[in-house]
Amino acid sequence: MTEESSRELPEKPPEPDSLPAGPILFYNETVIDHFMHPRNVGELENPDGEAVVGDPMCGDQMKVSIRVDNGIISDIKFKSFGCPGAISTSSMVTELARGKSTVEALLITDDDVVLALGGIPAHKKHCSLLGVRAVQQAIQDYLRKEKAEIDRVHEKDISGS
Ligand code: FES
């Protein structure tokens, strides 16, 4: 085992608040950590919202399920059939979305994810779109279901049945 490969990864990598200067050529330690130990992996039973999105260019796929309590994303899980960039960015976007209101989580951008990871190589930047789009669509699925439920209750009130 080389000294490099035996090096311990930090328990919780620091969350950078700015990107390094110059082009990013390799996955950094934070990205590798989220790829090797992705957070929030799995699938929620009876989720309040869910979505599956795919990248037609590379065939990678991502499924997100969310639990929403009082407008807050209280739980979130993802499954990914994707590259290291897709897995690490999906892991990070679930971390960013957890505990946020649905409105706040809808505003998370792929740039937010890349920044939180401390950057990813430019040719892998599109991978971060997969997780962001999946989270946005899962929230939209939740909001659609909520609206349908409100409409149903409203209609019941009007008809008195
Ligand atoms: Fe497809 Fe990364 S190469 S999401």
C-alpha cells in the first residue's frame, strides 16, 4: 500500500466557500469523499415527492425521493446510476436540500453544488445538473400532489359531501 492510498480521508471535509483559482483538472478530496461515501443513499417508502431524471447524453440516471413536513424537506434519499461526478454532486445536493423549505430547495443551483464541493473538473460540470434537476422535479411532484389534495378537500367542502 502506498503512502498516498493509505491516507485517511477527513471525517467531514471542510465545506469551501470559494473555488480555487485556475482550471480544476482532478476530483478533489471532498468530491472523492462524497463519491466513496455518498450521503442519503436509498429510497423513501411512500415519499411525498419523487422524480427520476436522466441525462440523454451519457445515459446516467438519478432517482430522488423526499419527505416534507410543514413545508420543510425533513428527509431525502437518492439512487444514482451514474459517473463519480453524478454521484458526488447528487450526494451534495441532497445534503444542501435537507432541512430547507421546498421554496429554498427549489433555488439550489448546480453552481451551489459545485461550490459546496470545492469545484469539479469543467468537463464534469454537467453531471451536477442531474441531481439538481431530480431534486427540483421531486419538489414539483410534491407540490402537484399537495395542490391536488387541496383541490379535492375544497371540492368536498363546496359540495358538502
Ligand atoms: Fe453522465 Fe456524469 S457523465 S452525469
